[in-house]
Amino acid sequence: MPTEQSGVPIVCEECGTEARVPLDELAERLEKHNETRHDGAEHARVDPTVADRLADLVAEDMGLLEDDA
């Protein structure tokens, strides 16, 4: 059962907002916020800490972080 803390954290430093949105709504919500509040400029985004961690997990899963030694 979803809780208030579930979802992907998004931040917009331009207008000082933070929210959590369901993964299946992420792209749409980011686009809508940026279009309606910032004339399409990409200010709202996935929390950078989460985005970096996700990138690390994907790279690890793809074997991109393995040493060839």
C-alpha cells in the first residue's frame, strides 16, 4: 500500500518546491511543472542524490563498473 513517503522525489530549486510522485507519473509531472511554471525550462528534476544513485545501480547492473584487471 502506497504511503506518503513513496514515490520518486523531485525538486525545483527555482521555485523552492519538493514533492514525491509515482514513478509512472514522473515524466508527465516534471514536464507539466516545467511547462506551466518555467516556460519549458527544465528546473524541476529528480532529486540529484536519487538520480546519481540510480545511475550507479544501472551502470553496475550493466557491468560498466567492473574492473578488467
